[in-house]
Amino acid sequence: MKKMSNIYESAANTLGIFNSPCLTKVELRVACKGISDRDALSKPDPCVILKMQSHGQWFEVDRTEVIRTCINPVYSKLFTVD
């Protein structure tokens, strides 16, 4: 199984994102508040999927863990992007 960062690098190289050197990395932390609870029988099982666009194509970079039955999740996963 490939690590997500390797998938990101592979996709980025294929799509030609790395035309110039990266000068800064940004760390993203994600928390959600008040996710819609439309199912009367159970709470949502949310996760966050980070996608990036290049040349009109979207590709998945990484995703957080799934937090079961929570409408106000705070994710431990950190996204680091160029």
C-alpha cells in the first residue's frame, strides 16, 4: 500500500505541478462544527478529503480519519501542502 504523500508526489509530477521549487509548506488542521444530521436513526461518520486541481483535473491528496457518530469532529490528521 502506498503512502498518501507518495500518491500526491506521483500525481503532482504526472500533472506537472512541480514546475518551480516549493518555497513554503503550509500545515492545515481541520475541525468541523454543526455537520448536518439528516438521518434520524444515527449520527454522521465524517471525514475530510483534501483534493487539489491541476490542468482542470482534481486529484485526491490525502484524507483524515473517520470520526464515528460526531457532528463536531476535530481531526488529528494534519495536512502539509506546498
